[in-house]
Amino acid sequence: MNLTELYEQLAVGELKNLAMSAGGTIREDDRATILLRANEGLTRLHTRFLLREDDLLLEQQGNRTDYPLLAKHAFSAQGEGTGPYFINDMGRPFTMDAIKILSVTDEFGRQLPLNSEMSAYSVFTPRPNILQIPNPVQGSPTGVHYQADHPRLLAEEEDDQIIDLPEFLVPALRSFISWKVCSAINTQEMTVKSGEHAKSFDTICIEAEESGLITTGSFTGGHRFEKNGWV
């Protein structure tokens, strides 16, 4: 599904009775609002479900134990900020899409214990997107496999931007957008509508969980740095 199709589905479906829907699509002046809510909804779904995974490579710094997975720390950001720089982008700029760290490997490709107080080799995640290495070694490469967010939908791009979402979760995205749009309209009718869309969103997500078609926690592996010859 692309962004144009999302506008059309909302205009003839959940938002058809609102002024923002006209001619079978969302009016140009209201598309920024839909785009904002669509990005929020995609993040909500990619946080609730493990829909995308990715990898990055950290280069340890001897005096640093905490490594936030933020774009300002990527090699590709050198010259644009103050650093420090420890995320090796491996030829593809890091887009700060890390939701949760799933696994960590050392320079030999061995998986390290994660959040294990019983292991001297364990690394930790004090926050979902921060890796803590208690005993860093200067320059040592560390592979991080993480749960990833959906790429941002951008207003300055064309409306053929792809929304990469399982078909059975598309109604959940539409319900989320409609929930947020209606909640911003301060009338009794829209308050009721907002609640209905919120309930629909939750119901669809619960059904998806119970169906077993997607997961909320495990990961499949296949680290990108292994494929690129780091191990």
C-alpha cells in the first residue's frame, strides 16, 4: 500500500463524514495531519509487534560505557555535530529507527549475554535503545541487532511512498489515525467516534496477537554485519 491509497481508504471509510475528505481522497490542506498520525500509528504498531529488524555496528570507546542509538553518534554525522561518534553506518546512514535492542555480538560473532547479572560478559540495556558495555575496549566492534521502526513518511516526498505493513494490520493503522483525528475535534459526537476507533485499533491488535501471525518479542537473526564480512 502507498500513501495515496491510504488517503483514499480513509476518505471513503473511517473519515468519510469529515470535511477533510473530498473527491474520494484527503484534501491537500489536511494531509499533513494524516501524515503525522500515520507516522505515530506506524511507530505504535512497530513497537507493539516485531515487524522489522535491522543491525548496526558500534565501535567501542575505552572511556565510554553507555552507547545511545542516536543518529548524532553515527559516523555519517561527523562534521554536523559534536559527537562522540561510535556508530559505524557501514555505508548506509543510520536513521535512528531503533526501538529495542534484541541481541548483541562481539567481534567474533559470538552472542553476548544480555541483561544478565550472573555473567561477567553480559551487556545491558538500561533503556530500550541504549547499550551499556561495562568493560569497553577501545576500537572493539560490537554488533547490535534491533527491533526497527517503519521508515518515516515525509511530506516533501511523493504520495507513492510505500507503507510496508502486513495487510491485516492496515485497518489498525486506519483506526489509529481516525482515533487521533477525531479526538482533536472537540465535540460530543467526535469524542464518541474517537473512542470507537480506539477500541477498534486495540481489538485488531489483540486479534493479530492471538492469531499467531506475528510476534511481539522473538527475533530471527540474520545479522547484516555477518553478511558483509565482519565475522
